[in-house]
Amino acid sequence: MIVSHSSLRFVHNPAGSIDLAAAELAARNFLAALGISLDDEHLHATPGRMARAYAELFTPRPFDPTTFANDEGYDELVLARRIPLRSVCEHHLLPFVGVAHVGYLPGDRILGLSKLARVVEHFSRRPQVQERLTKQIADWLDEHLQPKGVGVVIEAEHTCMTLRGVQAAGTTAVTSTLLGSLREDARSRQEFLSFTGITP
């Protein structure tokens, strides 16, 4: 649905759909409203680039959550450290970037290692807050693997905090979600946090 008002056109799309033409028009109107002239040849194609960039940032790649039977009865920590993470703050639509440390204590199933990074990407590719993102990753692993424990730690720098407002350059936000034995058992929790490099 497109609604006209004072020469601006506002577009509402059903959830999940992407309309690059409408996004480009919105980007053009947005830049114009901020007094940025698009007549310059260097800026002429910027609205289209903006639309495609945000479409990429908000579109997770599909993946198959491949799990395998834990035939060997492996019961020690499985941890992927420093998974690259990029997302967009839902309050200002500015990027935040960092790393995720994701681990679990297996139960009857284990997950293909590359899928730990895929899960991080899946929940990162949308407007987010870091606290929710951390919990969504942990809850997904808990639901799909039913492990003995899950741990997720995210360290990220938010440009909404470093480039604007307080302009606290170099500040890193750290969030964690611990489930099962990684939350309840002090020894397991300490092992997980020490492997991530976070001092318990």
C-alpha cells in the first residue's frame, strides 16, 4: 500500500517481503529530507545502494540445521570462538559488529560446527538489540539440540554509541546467556567463560 502525503510516498509491505524499488524511493526521500542533494554524480546512485545494502543486512541465508547422533557419547564442551557478527541496532538502524562465542554440552545430538556460525548469522540479519540476539541464539540451540547446557557470549561495538550521542569510541558491550549445566554448575560455567576469554 502506498500513501501520498506532501510529495512523500510511504510504503507498507507485508512482513517478510522486499521491495527494492520502494526502498530506493524511501532512501531518496530520506536523504532529501536531511538536505543532501543527489544531483552530484557521486551521490546519484546512493539511494539504490542504500536499499540493496539494507536488504542484504536484513536477509539471512537459509540453512539446514544438520544434527548428528552423538554415537560416541561425547560429553565435553563444544565451543566455536570469535564467530564474526554484524547486525543493526533496531533503535537507530546503525550497525553493531563484534564476535560471538557459542558453545554447548552435548546430549543425544551434536550440531555440524559450521551451523553454529549460521545460527549467529540467522538471528543477526534483522534489526536487533544485543541482549535479545544473545538469548535467541542460546534458545535456538537449546530447542533444537536439547543439550545438557548452552552458553553464548557476544562482544560488540555499537556505532549508535560510538559515532553519535555519547561518542564513546572503543566501548564494547558484552552480553551472555547460559542455560542448563553451564548456568547451574559453577565448574562448567567457569570452563566455558575461560575458554571464551571472559574472566568469570
